[in-house]
Amino acid sequence: MSALEDHAGNLPGAWMVVQWMGAHVFKVGEGEKGKVFAIFADRTNRVTLKCKDAETAAFLIEIGAAEKAPHLPRGGWAAFDLDAVDAEDLKARIETSYAAVCATLTKAEQAKLSEI
């Protein structure tokens, strides 16, 4: 597992599942209701992350810092090339994605995360 995947997996309550043609999909929340916050696709050497809002994603795509997330065209998702973006920047973007997704969890799920 790469250092970026380790970083995603070490966030409170985060877990990983392999799905969607072998992608490493990181989620937060319990079981079937877990919500995706990072998708590492080996075939394309990209990570798909949720930005803090749709405007930020659109801006990053417009300036060429990211690409449209092919399977998540709405909701502020963007895909980043693992070779073209600095690892420290991607770690910060992973944390932003995680925080944005955590904010959509129920208050009870959020409370559980704060206990971890």
C-alpha cells in the first residue's frame, strides 16, 4: 500500500475495500452505510477525492490541477494524477475529502469518530 493509501487508511474510522475493477476505495462510517472519501485506481494512477465544495472542484479542473471524476461528475469530486501532484498536497486533499464526507454522516456516526 502506498504512503497516500496508508494516510487515508489511518484517518479515524476509515476502512478500505477493493471494488470497481480493483480500485482501493476508502470509506468512513459503518458497514453498508460507509461513505466513500477516496478512490485509488491503479489502472489510471489517479486518486478521486471530494473537494470542500463543487466550486473548488470546478476551479481545480478548470486550471488543469485535476480532472473530472469519471464516475462522480457532480458533488465536488475531482481526480488527481498521482505522478503530477505533490504527495503532501494530496495528503491534505485526502484530509479535506475525509472531512467533507464525515460532515455528511449522522451526528451519532460523527460522535463515534470523535471517540476513536
